[in-house]
Amino acid sequence: MTPAQYLKLLRLLEAERLLKTTFLSVKEIANRVGITNASHFVREFKRVYGVAPTAYRRRLEDCQEKASGESNAAYQKMSNDK
């Protein structure tokens, strides 16, 4: 891996973290990780993760909602079994 490839990887990993933990826009995340061209950022993110950043964030939100719903259902089942 070249130094440029390593730097790009680090930037995309930080972008992934920001998508998971903040409500920043994709453009703001791109700027924060040092990629000033938002369309280039989206293209690179999609190449590595298989989906665009907005779709990645949406999938995370869907998974969190599903997990939360499953936890609530499990709690209610346990409460009813007592």
C-alpha cells in the first residue's frame, strides 16, 4: 500500500466514524477528513464500502431501530413470562 492509499484509507475510516457518530452532512464530513470535492468523496466512499455515504448512514439507522425494537420486544416478553 502506498502512502497515498494509506492516507485515503485513514480518511475514509474517519468518515465512517463521523457518519456513525454525528449528524454532520456528507459535505461537512468530506471537508473534515480532508477531501474538498464532495463528489470525489462520495465516489471513493462508495468504491470502498459499496454504498454512498447517505445510504450507509441510513442502513446504520435502520439497524439501530431494528435492534432497539428487538430489545423492547425481548424485555416485554420477559416481563410477561414472570
